[in-house]
Amino acid sequence: MSATHHPDEALVSGYAAGTLDQGQHVAVATHLASCADCRRWSKALERVGGRIAERTAGRRQDEAPDLRPGAAV
């Protein structure tokens, strides 16, 4: 991947979540090193994941809050 060929959203999301295999991780990390736009997108996804983790920490799945936009949390 070069800075002119961007990874799709699923790859960037997987990178932010830490769920990619080693080869995919290396490819996306290499791209992020040279692409500020994708790097910003990845960081934004990491922040969202962190917020979800904070809001659901210690809760059972059936107790998790509704995180859809506009839902009361």
C-alpha cells in the first residue's frame, strides 16, 4: 500500500482494534506512517473503541448501554 492506495475501512478498523493478522498489520502500519489522513482516521477509531470500552467496563453484555447516536447512556 502506498499513500496513493489507501486501505479500506475494514482494514483501518481492524488495525485500530488490533485484530489484523501480522501481514495486514505491517501493511497498514507502513501505510499509516506516510499517510496523515488514514493515520487520523485510525486514531479516531481507537478513541471510539476506548470510549466504548470505558462505558461498558464491568458490565455483562445484556447490561451494555445503547451506544447508537442519540441514545441515552
